[in-house]
Amino acid sequence: MFGSIDKSKGLLFVTHDLDHSLRLTMDKMRQEVETLDENRLLNTVPEDLKRYLVEKYSVMPIKLLQDQWYADHQDMPVDIRHDQMRWIDDRSRPVMVPGERIEVRIPFEGEPELFYSKASTSTMNPPRAVVEKNELVLRFESPADQPREIRPLVDHVLAEIEQHLGWQRGMIDAHNSTLPSAAEQAIQRRRERLLAQSHRAAALGIPVKRRDDAPKTYAVPTVRKKATPSLPPASSAQFTPEPTWALEQYDHALKIMQDMALVMERSPEAFKSMDEEALRQHFLVQLNAQFEGKATGETFNMGGKTDILLREADRNAFIAECKFWKGPKGFGEAIDQLLGYASWRDSKT
């Protein structure tokens, strides 16, 4: 998310533009979706892939853990050449005198690089500190003959830092809240594009050979996070699109069923002696006349045997359950039974 950082001067919140860094992070998320192996993407549940992207590209704002802070004291020579209260002939060279250094260390949570990122709102006089791993270090030096009261200085610097972190937090929250929808949109767009390409390739009627240089697996790139998320499990094998009925095909199948039921209602004498299997056969005859003999009866699927199953290749395109009307309770039970036959792949029942 962030570029190189110059820490030599200890200036905070000046090195990077936070808005640019957040936009770059969003672009990297979209780029990962675009460069992900196409079969890996199509074989991964979209919601799982979105969850992975949100975890990877969300930004954790900095939180100072002031209740865990501690101080360290060192007796050491200090440089007083910049002390305006002293007469010093040459300020280009260090002037060392006996003194002391006090370090105040404040642990923090969040991404350390944010200490070097400037929010949209900022000041011309940024605070100074040193970032060491997961600790913010404030250093104060004073000569032995003029010791300073350190606590007011610590409080002042921390107040300035918290102000800058507050300005950052609004921008980070906006980024994190936008990320799920942006990831979902990026996944959906590429899936639709790849599926359209797959359908066009299948329509050629010519075997499609997989490129020798096409990736067989997908390696997760390393990213700067305390815990690197991993892509959800999925096969990188050649993706076969799920057969999906357009709504007009679904409506056509329902119309066939309804018309057959209407024939039975209008000619009850012709059907009243038939058992359930014989009645179901009449529905199958009508469906097979319209859908090229692909409808079967009493076929095993998921949790049992469904009355009518229409398949495309080896995948289900339409599932139906036939029931005599026995009131609302029986209707609810029939719906539960139908759902018991359906798997996640089945969208038309």
C-alpha cells in the first residue's frame, strides 16, 4: 500500500498522501481479481473470494495503547548546539555536554506505515517521533544543568499525533466500508466476462485446448499484514459452466405443467383411475416433447428421489415435485421436500 519511507528526520504524517495510497490499494484489489487464474476464480464461491479480498485489502487504522506505555531513562551526553538560550560560536558541529535522555514508548495496533501518511486535513508543523516495530517512541533530551519537565511535552506531542490519526480514521473507514461492494463488483464483472467467453467457445463446437503456459495453480502473493489471508479452497481444473435456464425457459416449463394439470381438471374421467406414477408420466411426456427427451421421473438427487428432473449434460436444469393439494400445511411440507432434493447448483425448481 505504501512506498519507501524516510524516517531519518522523525517527521510523522508527511511522507505519503493517504488518499493516493488508499486508491492504490483499491486498484491492487481489482488487479488481483483480473489476474487470478480464470478457472481458479470460476471454481471459487464468490462470497468466499470477496471475504478474502476484504480481509486482505482492508486497512487497520492506528490505535495507541496508552494504557501499556512505559518510559526509559539514560544518563548520556547530549548535543546543545541548537539550544537558542546558549551562546555557541559554531552550530555546524555537535556540542556535547552531560545530560539525560528520556524515552516514552507507546505500543500501538494498526499498520505502522500510517504514521508516515498525510490525511486530507493536516498541519504545517507535524509532530516528530520514531516508529520501532509496534511501538511509537518519543525521545526527549536535556542537559544536566537545565533539566526539562517532560510530561507536558509528552502530552502535547501525543495530542498532536491523535489529531492526525483522527483525520486519517475517517478516510480509512470510508475505504473499508466501500471495499466489500467494490470487491463484489470486480468479481461479478470478471465472472460474467469469463462465462460469456466460455459460452462462446463452447458454441464453436470445436475442442478448446488449454494453453501450455496457463497457470495450473495459484500462489498467494505475500502482503504486509499481521496475518496473511489465504485464498478460499477451490480447484484450478478446467471450469465447466453450470447450465442455467433463462427465465423464459423456466416459465415455458411451468406453462407446460400448468396446461397438463388443466387438461386433467377438464377431463377427470380419463385420469381418475390412474395412480401417481401414471399421472406423472403425462407431465414427463409433455416436457420431453418440448425439451428433447431430457426429463426423467423418480430420479435420485441430493436427499431423495424427485418426481421430475430435467438435466442438461450431467447437471440439473429443472426439478419438480408433484403433489395432490391437501391445504397450506401440506404445501409447506412439499416445499421443504423439494428443497431437500435441491443442491446449491439447482436454481430452477
